[in-house]
Amino acid sequence: MDKNTIQNIPEENKNLFFPEIKKPIWLSVSEAAKIGGVQTKTIRRAIQSKVIKYKIIGNRYLIELASLITYLLTKTKLKNKLNQFGIGQYIEQWKK
């Protein structure tokens, strides 16, 4: 789904497409970078521009896995890195 499609979904139907995650998985910046197949500075840029969900514990950033995957699928270059160097290389269903 592109950004315009997401914006056109009525509020009452958004849970059909984006269900509420009861127990999100939180990753460190380095773990998020390894899973995404990108560098840590890419993750830090996403944090700075507030395009991924994060929280700060102590002096560490923790990134929510679902928002990380959503972010990595927004741009072709990031999607290719996810599939070639990140977790996508291990998931057969994503290769189709």
C-alpha cells in the first residue's frame, strides 16, 4: 500500500489493515540495522525524522519491529536491501 492509499482508509477500518500489536518486539539500533540489511546511520536517520516508532530506555533507542519493516518497505532501495542483505533473504514468501 502506498501513502495515499493508507490516508484514504477510514479510521474505523484501519485496524483491519494495521491490527493493534499487543506485545511489540523492540530492537536496538544495531539489531534493527542487521535485520534490515542497512547501516545503523539509516536507522538513526529514520528515528530523527520520526518515521519509525521508538522509545528511549536509559541512553538507548529501541525500535519497534513492525514499524521498522513498514519503513523498509516504503522505498525501493531499502526494500532491496531488506531482501538481499536483511531478514528477507531467509523468507521465501517475500521473494515472490
